[in-house]
Amino acid sequence: MDRDMLFAARARGMKRSVIRELLKLTSNPEIISFAGGLPAPETFPVSEVAIASNRVLWEEAAQALQYGSTEGDVRLRRDLAAMMKADGTPADPSNILVTVASQQGLDMVGKIFLDPGDTCIVGRPTYLGALQAFRSYQGVSIGVELDDNGMRPDLLADTVRRLEAEGRRPKFIYVIPDFHNPAGVTIPESRRREIIRIAREGGYLIVEDTPYRQLRYTGKDEPTFQSMAPDCVLSLYTFSKILLPGFRLGWAYGPDWIIDRMVMAKQGMDLCTPPFNQAITHHVIASGALEKGLKKTVALYSRRRELMLSCLDNHLLDIPGIKWTKPEGGLFLWLTLPEGMNTDDMFHAAIEEKVAYVPGSAFYADEDDHRSMRLNFSYASEAQICEGVKRIGILVHKKLVTS
Amino acid sequence: MDRDMLFAARARGMKRSVIRELLKLTSNPEIISFAGGLPAPETFPVSEVAIASNRVLWEEAAQALQYGSTEGDVRLRRDLAAMMKADGTPADPSNILVTVASQQGLDMVGKIFLDPGDTCIVGRPTYLGALQAFRSYQGVSIGVELDDNGMRPDLLADTVRRLEAEGRRPKFIYVIPDFHNPAGVTIPESRRREIIRIAREGGYLIVEDTPYRQLRYTGKDEPTFQSMAPDCVLSLYTFSKILLPGFRLGWAYGPDWIIDRMVMAKQGMDLCTPPFNQAITHHVIASGALEKGLKKTVALYSRRRELMLSCLDNHLLDIPGIKWTKPEGGLFLWLTLPEGMNTDDMFHAAIEEKVAYVPGSAFYADEDDHRSMRLNFSYASEAQICEGVKRIGILVHKKLVTS
């Protein structure tokens, strides 16, 4: 059997996720890891989940343990529409598709929109899992530079113009508007409008990926792309960061004609998202435990973010040319080292110092940036944040001397 | 926005699943439905799941509610390997990938093996969800006729010869060896050997889909394709029929080089299968509840099968040219009406008689067969089976008179 020829072209190009492989390296408990995007387990509402899961098992097992509808549990879809409305986004439950977290949403976007060679616009940097999903359908992600306010509309306009001229019309513009992963930046309302204008003029879809939106620590909410342009925006949400990741639950919201097609795709992909997990989550939301828990999570992560920023000031502010983002929410900040330094090369030295990050190069569709690293501040304890940033400080100072 | 042009070619050809749309029609409680492939809810081990889920929440929430490994929970993978060994299939836990039930396994098979236009071999008839999964990657399923012993090796040999001559070498042969869905037939050992011989000679992979294997009511187990040819067989299993479908759990087993690629694909598809559901299932297996429950499930379905077969004798045996399969296990039997009758045309009359089936035409990759219907005997109660088969009898007799 010629194994290589047996695979489809899309599978021959597949690579393992850098982050998931890195996470294996960091399983040593002595290593302080800022690498993963893990929520803090102390935020998981264990009692409330236990109460809800017992209720589901004693009162509705015949439905919750059976096959469910592809679209998702109607009660949960109503809850989600209500949550979206409370967040300023008018939402109809029938335009919600419950997904196996937002990664499945991204996979579906690739599946229904990208023919081999089709282009789509992503940030420079952007979420690694999106790149992987789009690449797995042989889509070509074209990067547009971010600044402190997210994707730059001037460069976006240049890029779509160039692609149109080359006959490589992009299928969609992928944005992470709130507390960007990995960059930690947020797109202000005015810039959202500019991006929507460019999308509407060109007839492009916008894919709005907003897993961290409810985790804001400072500043005020920007309106969602969905609320501003429901005709041309598909939004992806997840419970992974606001409730817990272990249920693998998320949802997609968009116009009928897209959601319909996603439902058809999902029938062939897994028939339905686990009804048991959906029923539990419905009861957790109905009990008010999600909302209550979120307040505590926001307070916890806000403290950790504050602490990481102040530790960075303590240990790294003296390095000329260094900079880092000051995210208003989310899980990550983005540290850029002085010219000439290389976070890929430094990674193994970091592991020796017993601290881990994700090298920035993992987050680029095209030419890499080797000066950056992503730091997560949700998972490590306060003590670990202090010690871990100190270790990064030591490492960078050492490398600065030897470089 | 030109909506049609925005979709990828693979999405433009997507259709809603006939079965899932039919199931919506049959939600009227007065209709006795033999249409779905639902397990009986009275087989769900609710207490055991409650005990296991409380244990998971109180003892291991920090892991079970967090992200998990893409490959799956190591404890569950060990359980599955042990189950496979007990079934005569030597199995290494590291060659197991836990999936979102076996539908995700089928989707992955399409994703990693099928380029647009690539062919694969399926039965005539075959599982609708497999057709949907393969079609969603623009694969072309080529049907090979079944008889009472499953896929016919002589016709398989002819078909691969013809395809090779046309330069359309098939990527894999998809078989449902045990209690076929929808046909209800099982492939005997000697014929399995013949199919393996053809696959090895041509260098084709065999995809063995065996969701019902543990549900045998009569006769003795045939060896799995996996046990006979581990070098060229990828096997797909699911918990949906042997435990419950609402967790959406299944697994794939195969050679390293395939499982590795599936793991890469899964990283971009959903990162991991719900760790919570995996942990509960591990404890349900460890407690012995799966094995104990299976004995009861087999006893229940065996009675229902027996009953359906005797009701068919009572109400339909007098019709000249009619026949049905007598499955040794599984959930379905396959009824073929006399020449000239059409189960698609009859479907709405059946709904008026308040009984539902799936028209056989749903299960064909190419030219349909319009004389058949799939009947499920796992879900309806004994009383419903008697009444429902009677209604089918009335319907067929009526149509026979008017046709």
C-alpha cells in the first residue's frame, strides 16, 4: 500500500498543533506554564454542575442520553439567544447551531466555504486553531497586520484590493475582535465599522470569533460585529472560557442561509452535539450559576492579569525595545522582544529555566515573527505568575547578554 | 453577496439527511416509528451513570472539566483495548482515538482519504451517514451489491477491476460486517477472508464500521476484519448502541500511520472529545455496568426482533414475492416488497396509517432500489411492534390491490 498516495491532498499537508505538542513538554509539574490557553480549574462550578447533572439524569434521561437534534437543545438555544440579547446582539434561537465548542465552528467554516486554493483574511498574528482548520481544507490564509487596535483597516483594504486584482477574491475575513488570541488587543467600534464597510463593499463574509467576550476586566464593551452587520457576519462562541472546556460546547450564530448549510454539514460530521452536556448546561444557566460564576472568574483573572503586568514591569521593563500588550480582557498578553531576539530559539532554554510560553511564530499564516511570545495569565496561580515572570526576566536578560 | 458562489463546491452539493428529516415527521406520538435507529431508553443505565458522574465531579473535576488530550482519556483507551481483546481483536491502547461517536470517525475517513472525485467502495445498500460523510468531501461512493451474506466478493472483484481500468482506483472498501445497517446481514468468516484478499491484492484500505457487534441474539461471533488484517483495516466503533448515544462517544482503531493522521485532523476539528463524558464512561465500564447492561439490552432486543419477525409472518407472509432479512443481531431488518411496489411513494400513506419506516432508496450511493424499507426493532415497545407491523401489513395489502 503506498501510504502517502492513499491520503487526500488536504491530509498530506496536516501538521500537529504546535501548542498541543508544547503542552506535552510542559506536563512536568516543576515547569510554570504560560503556554496553554487553559481556564483556571478553580472557576469550574462543580457543585452546580453536579446538581444539574443529577437533575438531568433523574428527570430527563430518556431525552438527554438519546440522540438529539442536529441544531441543538431548544432550551439551550433560547438561553443563548437571551444571553446574546443581554449583550446587545439581537438573536433568534432558530439561527443558533450548537457546536462541539468553537473549534468545530471553525472547522465548519473551512468545510462549507473553502475550496482548495481559496483565500481568506486572518490577522497577523491570529488564532492557531483557525489556521489549522482553514488549512485542513486547503484554504490559503492571508495575514493582515494588527496594531494595538486589532486588524488595520488600511492594510485590510490594500490586501483585498491586491487579492481581487490577482483573481484570488477572499471568501471571508476572520476577526477575533475582543481580547485577541494571541495578541490581547480589542477592536474599537469605529474600526469595526470600517472593517464592515470593506466587507460589504467587497461582498465578503466576516467570521467573528469571540470566545473571551464575557471576560472583560477594564474598559467598556464594544458592540459585536454581529449586532452591527447581521447580514454578513457569522459569529462563533464557546463555553470553554466562560463555564468550562470539558463539555466541549459552543455555538454559531448567523444568517439562515449559512446556519442551514452548517446544519447539513454537521449531520455528516457527528449528527449532533452531546445532548447530555447541553441539558446540564441549560440547567446551569437557568439556575443563574453561569452568571454568578462569571463574576468570580472575571475577578480572579483580572487580579492575575494585573499581577502579570506588574511583574513584567518589575522584571523586564529595563530591556530596551521590549513591549507587551495590556489586554482589557481575555486570557493572553503578547510580549515582543527587542530586534534580533528569537523566541523559537529561546524555547528550550525557557524549559530549562522551568517556564513555558508559546513562541509567536505559531500564530502566523505566512512569514513568521520570531520576536514574540504569547503569555497566558488565567491558569497559573498568583505565586506561579510572580515566579514564572521572574524566570522569563532572567532568561531574556541572559539571552540579551549572549546575543 | 453571491451566496451560492461563496460556498465551497463540497457544500453546494450537501443535502439534509433523509432520515433526520423523516424523524421530524414522526414526532407525532400517535405514529409508531420503525424509522429511527434509536436504542431503547429503558436500556440506559441511569443510576450507574449518576454514580459515575458524581464520582467524576467530586474526585476529578479539575481534569474532567478541563481540555483533554486529542487522543482521548488514557484510562478509557485502556478499557477499550481490553474490550477489543476480549472480543478476539488484539488491541494496543495507543492505536485508539476516541471520537465524537462513529459518525466523526466516518467524517475523518472522508477528510483524510478522499480528494474530490476519489472513489470508495460501499455496499448496495449502505449506511446513509457514511454516504453523507464521504460525499461531503466530494468522494464518489461506488456500490457493490449485498446478498444474505453481505457484500459479494465476486462483484467487489469485478468493480475494483473496472475502476482500476478506468484509472479510478478506490481509496478504501467500506464494510459493515456485523448486522448491517440497513440490510441486517452479517458477513461470514470465509467471505471476510475473500474481501481481505481483494483489498490486499489491490493495496486498498478496509474501513470496518461495526456499531452493533456486541448486540448478537443468535448464531456465533465472526472474527473482526481488524483481527484478521490489522495492517490494512481501520475499525470504527461507537457507544451509541451498547451504552447510550447522548454522550456522543466512539472510537477508531487502526495502524499508527492512520491514527496519527486522524489525531492531526481532529486537532483542527474539535481539539478533543468531551473529557467529562469519557471519564464517566470509564467509570461505568470499570464498575461492570456496561457489561451487565449489555446482557439486558441483548435480551430485550432479541425479544423485540423475534416479535417483529413473527408479526411479519402473521401480516405479510401471504404477499407473493415479499421477503425480509432475519438479522442475527443489531437494530434493523430489511423488507423488500414485490416488483412494481415503491416504498418512497408509499411513505405518506404510511404516515396516514400512523406508521413510519425509512424508504430503502435513502441507502444507495447510485441507482436507487425503490422496493425496500428499513425497519428498526430496538425502539418501539412490544405492543407497538405488533400494532405497527399490522399497520404495515394493511398498507401493503391496500397498495397491492390498487397497483
